[in-house]
Amino acid sequence: MSNANAQTLGNKLKFKLEMMMMMLAADRNEEAAKMYDQLIAEFDKLGVTEEEKPIVDVHEPDLGEWWSR
């Protein structure tokens, strides 16, 4: 993605997020929900396919040691 496209996409996402927050503040929940759905759709477009996902070893952290501090 070129720098210009990334900037345009960033501005688009920021606008949708700001609009969603304004709609929530104005108690216009249906409009805010539509903005949220649009944001999720935009982020889904940026997602990677299963083949492109990196192999990551995900494990539960051991909080026992941390909690005992």
C-alpha cells in the first residue's frame, strides 16, 4: 500500500470513528451502530487470509508468579 493510500485510508477510518463517537454522544445509537459496522467492514478488508497468517505460538500466560509478587 502506498503512503498516499495509507494516509487516505487512515483519514477515512479516523473520520468514521469520530463520527461514531459523535453519534453515541448525541444518543443516536442506530447511526453509531451503522458507523461501527462500516468500521468493522473496513478493518476486515485489511485482514489477512488464513494462508498469510504468521505461525504464532499462543499460550496462556502463567500469572501465578506475577500474582505472588
